[in-house]
Amino acid sequence: MNLFRHPHRVTYAECTLGNHIYYARFLDLFEKARGEFFRAIGTPFLSLQEEGILLPVLEADVRYAAPVRYDELVRVEVVPRIHGRLRMEFRYTVIGPCDDARVTGRTLHVATGLDERPRRLPPQLADAMAPWLQCPGGPATS
Amino acid sequence: MNLFRHPHRVTYAECTLGNHIYYARFLDLFEKARGEFFRAIGTPFLSLQEEGILLPVLEADVRYAAPVRYDELVRVEVVPRIHGRLRMEFRYTVIGPCDDARVTGRTLHVATGLDERPRRLPPQLADAMAPWLQCPGGPATS
Amino acid sequence: MNLFRHPHRVTYAECTLGNHIYYARFLDLFEKARGEFFRAIGTPFLSLQEEGILLPVLEADVRYAAPVRYDELVRVEVVPRIHGRLRMEFRYTVIGPCDDARVTGRTLHVATGLDERPRRLPPQLADAMAPWLQCPGGPATS
Amino acid sequence: MNLFRHPHRVTYAECTLGNHIYYARFLDLFEKARGEFFRAIGTPFLSLQEEGILLPVLEADVRYAAPVRYDELVRVEVVPRIHGRLRMEFRYTVIGPCDDARVTGRTLHVATGLDERPRRLPPQLADAMAPWLQCPGGPATS
């Protein structure tokens, strides 16, 4: 199984009082990492959109174990799963410079057309994701 | 049980492509509603902070049932719970103009001092919250 | 001349390190106040959009005289001007609880159709704005 | 004169209705590019802060010539100037994949201590910036 990692340097724009990333901004960061994942596997999100496929978020969860500070260089590990013909899940771990997991999260997506109605995930997308999918019995990352 | 409602008009700044609130911005909206809740019960968050109490978020979950569009006037219903001596939970429902629940969420907080170490919830805060607490056997709002 | 005022309570989401509103967020706040101005004069921005009129921003300027802190209740004063048949300008002053101007700004907009091409400002919009327009020789507010 | 360039891939989080970066987010992008500039010249902003130097923004201006779309890879060119002993200015140009300038901007900063009072710019910072400074009589980039 391949593991996708996205580096990120924390800006002032993301932080709030107390010098840490504001709790909502991790969902922005997950979107950024997810977008780079789709690009890395050769199916940029924009090309899916041009084929009429959207992947709106149904559920998002975040667990905050430790703060992430201004100017830290973290990495976001992204692990995808496919659920049936319509749904896709991503798990994220935000990891600090000393390999310490700070924040974990999950987003669940459903494939739809531009009309916002459910639509089957394109087979070529599932193929492109295959090397990155977590084995059902494999170790959890978050 | 009292029910706290916070009205909100959707701006461009919150929206993204496809004309709906970007998924992360609901956590900003929950913070805004939560802050107004603390003010409404007579214990503004800033006054807690001045007593050395912070309430960082440990967990946040969001469920997206339907999009919220630019310029819609929605209301956020906020239902608090207290768990033991240290933890507090809020449940949120974002409700559209036709009384339709669009998005629900939950945040779990722990009381800490300014040193980020756990600290008992102040009794006067629990007292102020009492009329707003959801009864354990009561109907869930989200 | 009428003067439009929009109240705003500062949230964590807007603040950054050092406990003040992050410099970019004032443009979000100006948009919020501008949207409420359009609503107040009876031509909500959404209704203009439904008539095929957009008002994209050509220029934005902000001057930061003093910080705005978490939980402060400020008001934004909004003064519009019309320049010719295509352009509209807004000047903003963010004023603290003690009537102290903290931040001032300006946005310049051009009317366009949905095709992003320039289009004449609708006469009914100019009429609705008339009571709020700053007299050319009047005192500047920012 | 060296020219600092910072690449940036546009995310959903930055965009709004109409599929372009929301006008306020360019100031976030300028901060990100500015932070990378300070790092590139060997004086990360955090190290200045640890020496008790802050560089709050006094003025910010943005000129929007053309929209920047979702998923575009743009670059931000950053040109610094030093004004006297206290002030520093940055000019930014956001340039699209076909070398087309889309948005330009400027931020003016004053050096202060942690007490928010003016403080002389450290000489080692001026030295580190020297190779990047725009010559007074040189061509403007924005």
C-alpha cells in the first residue's frame, strides 16, 4: 500500500488566539491534501468535475490531540477507502516534525453528477486509487 | 429546557464553487453560535478566559444533509451538555427558512487553565447552563 | 444623508496570534456590511444577481490604525458613492465601543453581466442608493 | 536584483461563487508568500518574533485585473522595499500559467516590539534583504 503525504507550513491566516491552528482550518487543510492526492494519482479533481463528477462531503470528523503552532512544518497523511459504488472515505493524520500525530480526521464523500444526484464512481478512478487503498484488515492510521 | 437559537445570514466569504457554504465554515458558524450562547447565559467566553478558563475543542463532527446557499437566513440551534467535571458538549442544528435541518454537528470541549492543563468547570458556569441542558432521556436534536 | 451602520461581534475565527482580527478578515467584514447595506435599501445583492447584475471588486484598500480584539462589539459604517454609469465605491470605517475609528477601507466595484462584461448600473439601484450617497463636497468619513 | 517567486495551487477553500478566489483571500496568499520570502533569505518571521520584532500591517491594497480560478497553479512574485528605519513595503503580483498578471497588491509594515511600539528594523534583516530590494529607479512590477 502506498501512503500519500502532503507537507504544509502553518501561516498566520490559519491561527487564532493562543498560537495554534483554529479548529475549523483543519478541514481546509484536509481539502488541500485531498486535492493533491487526486492530482498525484493522475485524476485531478478538476478533471473529474469536467466529466460531471462531484464528490460532496457527507460527514466530517476531527479529533484534536495536540495543537499545531504557527510556522510549524507538518505533513498530512491521507488514506482513502472506497465504500460500494457511490461512496469514498478519507482518513487524515496531521503529523508534527517529531513524527507526533497531532490531529486526525475523516471525511465521507458521495459521488454525484452536477445535478447533485448520486452517481456511480467512475471505474478509472477506482483503478487509479487501488494502490493507495487501505487493506480492510490493515492497521488503522487514525 | 430552554433552546438557544442564533440567526445567521450567509455571505460570499463563506461560500465556495457550486453556491453553498464551504464544508469547513460550519465550524466557524458553530463557534459564533457557541459564543453567543455563553453571552446569553451571562458568562461570556471572554470573562471565563479572564478567570483563566479555556475550553479547547477535543472533537468536532459535522453531518451535511443539504447545502446552505448564499444569502439564506438560517438559524443555528445550540444544545449543551455537561459530562462530569471537565467536559462540555454542544450539539448544533443549522435550520433553513422552511424549518428544514440542513447540517448538524457536535463539539466536545475540555476545561483547561491558561497552561492548557485540565481544570474543573467553574460551578457558576454549570449553574448558568442548567436551564439550557438537554435532559438525558430527552429527544435528540441532531 | 443617511449613514448605514452594521454591528459586528468579533469571533475566534477572525483572530490570529496577538489577539486581533487578522488583516485579511476586514475584507470579509466589509462584504458582510455591504451585503446588509444592499438589503437595507431594498435591493438585496441576490436580487441584483437574479437580474443578471454582478458587482465584482476592482480595487480594495485597507488602513489599519489600531487592532480590533476578540469579543469586541464594533460597528462598520458604510458610505457608498456612484462613479459614472458603471462604477460604485464603498468606504468603510470600523469603529470601536468608544467611538474610536480602528480600521478604514475602500472597495471599488464595476457592474457586469453574468458574462463578466461591463454593464450599466440599473437606474432603480441608483435611485435606492440616492439617500445614502455622500455629497461630493461633504466631509470624508475615512 | 533577485526576484522571489512563490507557487500556489488554488483550493476550494479560497474560492467563492462564480469560481474564483474570494477577494479577501489574496491577503492570505500575500502573507503566505511573504512568510516564505523571510524564510528564503534566512530570517524566518518566527525568528524575528523570538527576537521581539513584529511587523504588523499598516496598509494593504489589492488591484484585481482578472479572476484566479479553482485548481490553477499561480505564482506570487514578491518585491520588498525598505523605507527609513522603521518601515518595510512589499509588492506582490499574482501571475497565471500563461505569464499573465491577474492581481497585484501592496502591504506596508512597521517594525514594533512585542509591546506594539515602533522599533528600529534590525540591521541583519536589512542586510539579508539587500539582494532582493528593488532599485529606486528600477522598473515597477505592479
